Amino acid sequence: MAVTSRRAQNQAKHWNGKQADAQTSADRASVWFDACRSVAHRAEREGRPEVWTQLQHTLHDFFSRHSG
């Protein structure tokens, strides 16, 4: 099994477990936010810091749509 495939399986198991343990929609949203930050940190370490900018834009768009 390739390392990247094993990593993807481990990550899926980890985040699926966190989602299963989350009690509320707010808890699940928090898990997704943590997962996205984890992906952005890894991308930055791999030389792709632009992922942070993409996450920033996504969060800004969400805020703009729902902040009234």
C-alpha cells in the first residue's frame, strides 16, 4: 500500500471518528474547521502555502453570506 493511500485512510478514520463523536451541528462544524486547518498546515509544509489563502476566501465568503 502506498504511503499516501495509508495516510488518506488514517486521516479518514481519524476525522470520521471525530464526526461520530460530535454531539451537535456546532461540534461537527468545529471538527470540519479543525480538519481544514490540518490540511492547510500540511499543504504549507509541502510548499503550498496558497491553501491558507483559499481557506481564508472560503471562510470570508461564508461570513459574508451569513452575517446579515
